[in-house]
Amino acid sequence: MTGLTDGSLLVPGCGICAWTGYDLALYAQDVLAPCPACGGLVDQLQPYADEDGDGWLDGVARSVARWTGGERPLDAVTLAVIHRYSAGRGEAGPRYVRNPTGRHVSWHATAHHAGWERRATLHLPVQQIGWHAGDREVNRASIGIECDAAVGGDPHAPYDAATIDVLEDLLRSWGSICPRLRYLTGHADILPQHRQDPGRRFPRGLLAARLGWPWLGHDQLRLALAEVQS
């Protein structure tokens, strides 16, 4: 594992094929080098589009959430909330959001662990409100994304590079659709007394730098909510 400038850790893995021998030291410095396994370059990948304007990103798998908080205008979305699903990988999150055992819970996408390669599953179109943040105002202004990489339910386990690439792809794609989407935060920043995800090892500084979007702590969340009211 390689330490990044913000003190976070990632498990080395190609952002395209998830090959785990990829040199993350070069990856973290944005030095382009073909992956020895698939020959691909991360920068060759393009953000997803929404050609028909239905709020679903084209070409991404869907597992539609059972619950929604209703519709909102696209310019009401200012914030992306990063979570970490603790009850399993792969189909576990998508299966739960389809039938969340009587709870009113939903989020917009799951970013999968490198074992599933570079991929995501969508659960709500972006103009629908998810119920993921534990705060009504934040839900109305945000997109919720779960990372399913919590090994043994540990929110502080290292992240693989492919998962962070998927997050960046999703957020760039939604940023092209939602004109005010420009902030990042974590579940623990919203509810610091009750939540720990996405964990200490989530590379907040790296993702914020790659997107050019600030990461907001608990005391700064009013910035994102004020955008909706301006």
C-alpha cells in the first residue's frame, strides 16, 4: 500500500481492469502509464452521459431503489455524500436498496470494489431525492453514493484505486447534469456522533483535488445547503 499526500491509503489497483499490481505511486501523481494487464490508460475513459435526460446515466447497471423522497429540480443538487456499505460487497448493497427491510432508505449509486472491476450500479435517477444522510435538508440537496469496499464491516479499511475512479466518473457525470453540484462530504461529517463512514482512510483530499470540489466538514455543510436557497 502507498501513502498519499493527505495521509490516506489506497490498495493498488488498475482503474480499468482492477489489476492489483498497478503502480499507485505513479497513479497518485497523475503519471500516465499503460496498465501491464489491460494496456489501458485511466484518462481514456469518459464520463457517462444522460442522452435522453431521464436522470439515469447511460450504460450503467440499475437496481432500482424501493423508496424515494420525490422529485426535485436538478439545480437543487449541490452536494455529494460518500458512504461505505458495511453489510457485504457485490450485490449486497443493490439487493438491500431494492427491499430495505421496511426502512425508508435509498441512495443513488453503489461504487463497487475492485473485485467487481471498474463499475457501479445506479439506484435512483439524479432528480429524485434519496434517504441516506439522516438529515432532511441534506437529502434534498444531495446525491448519495455507497462504496461497498468495507472489509469485514470495517469503515476504516483501505480503498482500492478502482473504487475511487468509479466515484470520480459518477461525480463528473452528475456534475455535467446538475449545474450547482460542486461540494463533497462524508456520512460521518453529517452525523459525527453516529457514523464513521466513509472512514479515516478514504482519500478525501485526492478526490477533492481531482474534481476541484471542496470537501465540507460538519460546520461547513451550510455552504452547500445555502446554494439551494440562493
